[in-house]
Amino acid sequence: MRARLILEDGTVFEGEGFGASGESFGEVVFNTGMTGYQEVLTDPSYYGQIVTMTYPLIGNYGVNVDDIESSHPHVRGFVVREWSDHPSNWRMQGTLDEYLKRHNILGIQGIDTRMLTKKIRVRGTMTGVITTLDKPVEEYVAELNKDHLLPRDQVAQVSTKSTYRCPGEKHRVVAMDFGMKAGILRSLLARGCDVTVVPASTGFEEIMAWKPHGVFLSNGPGDPADLNDVIETIKELIPAVPIFGICLGHQLISLACGAKTEGLKFGHRGANHPVKDLLTGRCYITSQNHGYVVVDESLAGTGLELTHINQNDRSVEGVRHTKYPVFSVQYHPEARPGPDDSDYLFDRFIDVMNAHWEGN
């Protein structure tokens, strides 16, 4: 099945389609992970995006129910150099092609993914379309340069629609779901937390009615500056309860304290990003997926101090409040996919909750 990937600047990559057929528009990004494609597909933070895997062979261990991070894929399309049509793994329950077909996700293989990645690195992230149709390139380019392709309410599309609880015997944690990965919930439950997951739109009074020992702010898609109501809720939460934020949650804490965020040229997406913990001096290899970042210079006067930096581009990777028990990181300590180097941050959250409530 012939397929094309067309970018907003008119660049055309011709290849072979797999998965579903038709056309699908999205923001074209790349992920540098060698494995973990199923976790990438089902990470809600990829909502609205066409993901390119830079590793040349994808799908060689198939798919299974254990490696999903949400109920279904959230990507708009999947771009690979080569997908494996004869995967082999003892946990395998199907092929990547079958999985994409079942969820109506378009894939394209056989294109020069290295050239595409280099183009994104130079030009920056662009909108694009994967298509198996014969429409002229000019029509697609005109569509790709319109403003309505990517919705502004991306968090509303992936957040839970109703509150649910995962019982535990220890700390009561309210998790605000902006597109939370299952690995995060597993990390909290593994430490005995009693977790109540609430929609992103949940207000301060409803959150505090659960009498939480701590509040967790999850990852999610889109521009954090679009979430004005959520930012106002976090402003009320900061003096009231210990808070731990990851990825989008980190950005929202920073905005609530008066810092600024900005879009990265092509984002950080992969499982091999080096981050230095300034509190200990140690460097960790981290899993990341974000297109926005907190502006370092904007932290002055916010009550936040820098705790982690990216060793590649020196961007902000973590902050903590100097007065309140609030801290956050830009990367994913739960990994999935990626290394478990930063799993200690969930233990730090437990310690912060213990210290706060012992003194109150």
C-alpha cells in the first residue's frame, strides 16, 4: 500500500503504508528510543502528534497488554524506517501492524527517517499528514498551513471524565489527570498510596474534600499556558498541601508561581536524556516527552529554585519551592519506556508528605 508523509513546507516522503489507511494530520515529532514503541503509542502526551522513531527497526517484539500506558493509542500517525512483519517475543500477543489497524492509526515505513529527523532539528517541529489517498500535494500543504489542525483543548481530550479511586493503606494522594501514564499510577500504588484520580478541571474545594496528604500533577499534551483554570487551582493548592509534578505538571507549577514557559524547537522525546540533580550532584539518564520548557530566567522572584538541569542544552528539568513542600521535574521518573534511574523521586514525595504532616 503506497503512502506519503507530507510536511507543511511541501516536503514529500514516499513509502509503504501499514496499519490503517486514509489520511491523518498532526504535529510531526521524533523519539530517539530504541525500544518502547507501544508505550510511546499509548502515552496521552503524544495526543495530536505523528511520531517518528529514529531507531531503524520497530515492531520486532510485537505488542502485548502489559506495555500499554493508557487504554488506547493517542498518536495521529506512526513513522518508521522498517517495521517487523515477523516479530518474536514470549509476551507477544499480536503484531504492530495489527495493533495499528485495530485502533485506526496510520503508519508509514520505508522512508529516510534520518533525513526527516535532521529536517525537524533544523527547521523545527512541523505539521504533517500521512496519507494513502491520491489527493494533490498542494491541497495537503494548504490544509497543513491552517491554524485549526491542532486543538487547544488537548488535555480535555485525554483526561479522565470521572473521578476514580485506587485504594491503598498509606498516604492519601489526589492525582490531577492531565493525561496520566499508567506507569505513574503504578509507581504511587507500589508505595502504598491511596490514589484518587480526578479530571483536570477539578477545582480546589473538591480536591481538598478528599483530605489528601499530597497532590500529584501529571504529564499531558499541549501548551501549559492554555490551562488558565488549572493554573488558578494550583495557586490555591500550593500553600495548602504537598505537591509533586511531572512534565506538564512541572510546567503548571512554574506558571502558577509566576514563571514562564516557551516552546522548544523540536522538543525532548526519548529514553536517553542526561539530567543533573543539583541537590546531589548526580547525573541520571532520563525518559522524556515534552515540547515546552520552563524559562530559566523567569524563575527569579517566583519562590522556586532550580534543582535539575538538562546536560545537553542546559534547560530547566526540575524546581522546588523555597517555602512550601512543592517540587517537580520535567522528565518521567516512572520511565515506561526508559531507565529507572530517577525512581527515587517518588520516594522523595513520600518523604515530603511525611515531613509536612508530622510537623502539622
